[in-house]
Amino acid sequence: MADQSRPKLAVWKFASCDGCQLTLLNCEDELIPLAGEVEIAYFPEATRAVIEGPYDVSLVEGSVTTDADAERIHEVRRVSRRLITIGACATSGGIQALRNFSDVAEYRSVVYAHPEYIQTLARSTPIAAHVTVDFELHGCPIDSGQLLEVLAAAVQDRRPRIPSYSVCVECKRRGAVCVAVAHGTPCLGPVTQAGCGALCPAYARGCYGCFGPQDTPNTQSLADRLHVQGMTEPNILRFFRSFNAGSEPFRHESEQHEEAAL
Amino acid sequence: MDNSSEMILRVAGLQSLIDLLRAQAWVVVGPTVRDGAIVHAPIESVDQLPRGIGDLQDGGSYRLRQRGDEALFGYSVGPQGWKSLLFPSRELLWSGQRDGADVAVEPAVVDPPRLALLGVRSCDLHAIAIHDRVLTERAVPDAAYAARRDNIFVVAVTCSDPGGTCFCVSMGTGPVPDRGFDLALTELLDPAGHRFLVVPGTARGAQVLDELRALAADEAAMPADEPDRLAARDVGAQAALRMGRALDVDGIRDLLYANTEHPQWEDVASRCLACTNCTLVCPTCFCTSVDDVGDLTGSTTERWRVWDSCFNTDFSYLHGGSVRSSVSSRYRQWATHKLASWVDQFGTSGCVGCGRCITWCPAAIDITAEVAAIRSRED
Ligand code: SF4
Ligand code: SF4
Ligand code: SF4
Ligand code: SF4
């Protein structure tokens, strides 16, 4: 059914764990309808068949951590009509952006037997730091429902229905008891974008910030509150430094606690 | 109602009341402990009630505590109002199916459960009355809300131990239930024993009491006498003296209208997380948006109505952008709507003084303190 009208989809990988691409494969029931709507033209994780570009929609997973990646992403942009980044790595640099706060050369010499074989950049950067991105889908990993919505929106040529409000909205809608207020458990929910359905608070854990900052994140107020509740400065720093450590608001907030954490 | 219809129930008599309501095909929903808070859930037995559990509430903080007694209603309001039952956080409005050029629209079927709400506080009775006005007494009534509302039986309870953030006395909404219930309980824990004074508020409630009289054992349900009534009155009077918070409502509407540019709005914005918790726990907030959920092939769609909040950026999105991009403007919208423009819109305050927005604000922002700050430094 390789009719000309079906948009061509490509899935690209940069520095990442493949979890976000797996989210696409895990869509199971939706994969067959998806294959009816788009032509899966390039998806090395799933199939070896390669259909030549250009592509109508490119999903890009992973961050840029090498010189080769920094060149390749321009190539991907060139052959893609619409470029959508998926996951914390592609949208904020991922957990590997922790290197941005330290000395990579030192790590390299300590960790590897032959450091001279390792070619890597000093910083892990999101795709949007290199090329124009049409839409960023957040999450570590991304949510399959949100991914299908983004693909449906691309196919139907409309704006994706992806909220940018806080995790607290989903937390209250599902009737979870607030762990911050009722247990004193640190929770990043108020500054984090919804998308997971408040999974962790529903299981009595604080939010880890997998979906990155919400649209108006007041990280300083949250940090002040954590401080009042007894969290130490090094722990406040670490709290903001995980999967989305490289996102601008979380990076900025964590750096406010560097001096006191020394 | 004359006094003769009032009754005294022992704990066993309360169980008989629950049994009777269940036998009349009501799903009894009452307070119970889950995840460190008192929430509402279907119950069958008095053993599921929070026996001997109280709470400690303050700005941004809620903890359960052992009371050291046998009280079943010795706590104040928890995180959930009854809003989530009558006005659910997510509700299907209609679904649509495309077949070629034809689109068939299927309205959602409203099949409300018969709910008996046990332990409704006075502030929440007032909140339900406000929702009735907002949702059913305007040009286009909310049919699904009205259907659910017609299918509830309300058992209220007098507050005996108000929370650290309660201020119903300031708002004139409590702590003694004065309307909107079928039955009202007052829990008594004095030397005369653990018992409840039950007062009917409707003919339907009185009938349930009549049936209970015939059904329950003599030592579990008995006529009320004057000392019981006096003791019950005292519970409410004592509670009224122990409000955790107070709000000076004198001229509050004009005060807020006159201070739209007060520096306090920026001050609170420096603390506000724009997280929406205050609005979503508020039993009177009614704002929603719709989510159109389509499938990949564009052949089916569903329209869901979901709770929304004026703290969200997209809530005020008009063509080209958000009208309230600053958090100060969002907090001002919330406080001014609750306490001022609500009066113009619906004829009452939009706040019933339940204190939930204070307790459940992760940044410990307190609407009574913010208003007091504005009043003390009026421009
Ligand atoms: S548990 Fe976390 S996400 Fe949920 S309401 Fe509380 S602060 Fe927000
Ligand atoms: S504004 Fe706050 S205190 Fe008033 S009714 Fe709403 S949640 Fe309760
Ligand atoms: S305070 Fe905000 S969320 Fe609540 S009813 Fe008013 S506009 Fe709606
Ligand atoms: S006032 Fe508190 S609960 Fe309301 S949006 Fe601000 S931080 Fe959240």
C-alpha cells in the first residue's frame, strides 16, 4: 500500500538510550493504523528497509555529544520537512548533560583504559541548539499517547494537543493525595510539565521532573520551600540536576545552589 | 421540622443507618484514610471511618494525628471536596464517527450513580449550593451535573474540631450545617457516651429516620432529649471559637477592585508556582476546558471536558497569545474572582472558607494573609 500520498516518516537516533524509540514500538495496537497513515521509511530500530529521503516527518531522539553528531543533525534537518524532537535527551541534552557541569577530559582519563579512542564534545546539547525544530515532545521517556497525538497532528496538519501546564494538574485530576503537602516528600511536580499523568505522586513518590519544565516554572520558590522543609543545598542542587538538568530553568536553578553546596 | 423527629444514634445505630441507605440502593460514600489523608470512598461499615484520627493543617502542610479518642468525624475537611463526584475532573461530552463524508455525533450517556454522601461539612454544603447556582441556574444548565445532583442523599456533620486553615465563620458558612442536607449529625463524646444527634433536613430524611426507628435495636437508636440537644449545640459553638484562620470580609469586593495594581500581587507572584492546586482543590472553582481526542486515521473523535484553572497559561489564550502571561495577573484573577467579581456574577462570595487552597498550596500561600496584606497597605 505504498501510495504516494502517505507521508514518509523517519526516526533518527543521536546520543540516547533508545527508550523513546521503544515507546513508538510499544504502541502495539496503534502500530498497524500508524503504518496505514504514514510510510515508515527510515527506522533502523524496527526495520532494515530504507526508503530514500526527503522525509515528511522526522522524529529525532538523542542529544548531540560528538562532532560527527553535530554534522549529521544538519543533514537530518536538510532531508526533513518537519522535524520533531522526542525525549529529554533531544529536548534538553538528557542525563548525559550532567557532563556540562564537570570536566569531561578528566572523566575520560579516569574511566577509560584508552582515553585516546574516545571522541566526545565537552557538552551534551539538545537538537534545537543546532537546527530549527518544529516541535519538542518532552519526557524521559516520552508518553506513547502523546507521541501518537503528535504524529496524528502532523498527518492531519494541525497543532498537537500537548499541554504545557504542571504535573499538579494531572495529579489533582486523578485524585492523588499531594505527597509534598501530606508527606513532606520533595516533589518537582509544580515546576514540571504534565504528560505522565502524575505517575509518581499516584504511587506516593515525588515527581522527578522527567517531562522538563512547565511553561511558567517558578523554580526559585520551590527551592525556597524545599529549604524551609529541611533539604540541604547539595540535595536541592541534585534535585534539579537529573534527566532535564540541561533545560534552561533547571540548569539555572541548580547553579544557584552550587556555591552553598561546595 | 419539630424536635420529635430528632434521634440519638449509637455507633451501632450509625451502622444501621449505613445499612438502611445501602438497602435503599444508595452507594454510601464517606471519609476514610488513604495515603496519609482523609479522602472520600465508598464505605459499607463504620470500621472504614477514620476512628480516632484527626488532622494538623497549616499553609502547605497536612498531617494526620491520633486523637486519643474514638471520634469518627474528629477531622476537618481533607483534600477532596465532593466536587470530584458531582463535577468530575474528566467527563466525556460526545463522540463522533466519520464515515466517508458523513459525521455521526453521539452524545455521552449520563447514568449517574445513586450516592449517599456521608460526613458533608457545612462549608461544603454551601459550596454545593454555589455549584448549583453556577451550573444549573444559568441560561444553559449543565445537564450531567443536574442529573448527578438529583441522585444524591446528603448526610451532613457538624464540625467539632476545625482545621488550622478553616475560616467558615468569617464567610458565614459554618461550622454548623444550616441547609442543603437530608440528615445532619452531631457527634457527641461526653460522659453520656459516644453517640450522634441526628436531625432531618428534608421530608425524605425524616422518612429514613422513621424507618431507622423501626429497624434499629432500642439501645442503638433512641429519641433525643434536651441534654443531648444542648450538648450538640455546644459542639458547634465551641468549634466556631476555634477557627484556624480569619478573613475580614468587610467591603472586600470594593477593596480588591480598588487595588488591582497593588504591589502585593507581585510579591505573591514571586512565591506562586502557578501549579493550579488552589483552584483544583477549591470546592467552588468550576473552570474547565475541552480536549478533542482524535485517532490517527481521523475517523473517530471524542470530546472530553476536563478541569482547568486560571493559573494555566493557555487558560487565557486568545488569538495570538495568553492574556494573563504574568503569574501576578493569574493570582489576582483567582483571588479577585473568588472574593469580589463572584459577587457580581452569582450574588454570593465564591469562597466558603474551607481552607483547602491554603493547606494544599505547595508554596504555603494563604489567601487570608494576602488579602490582609493588601488591606494593611492600601494604595
Ligand atoms: S504531589 Fe507533586 S505533582 Fe502532585 S499536587 Fe503535590 S506537588 Fe503537585
Ligand atoms: S477559596 Fe480557598 S478557602 Fe475559599 S472555598 Fe476555595 S479552597 Fe476553600
Ligand atoms: S478562580 Fe479561576 S479557576 Fe476558579 S472559578 Fe475563577 S476563573 Fe475559574
Ligand atoms: S497559590 Fe499556591 S496552589 Fe495556587 S497556583 Fe500558586 S503556588 Fe499553586
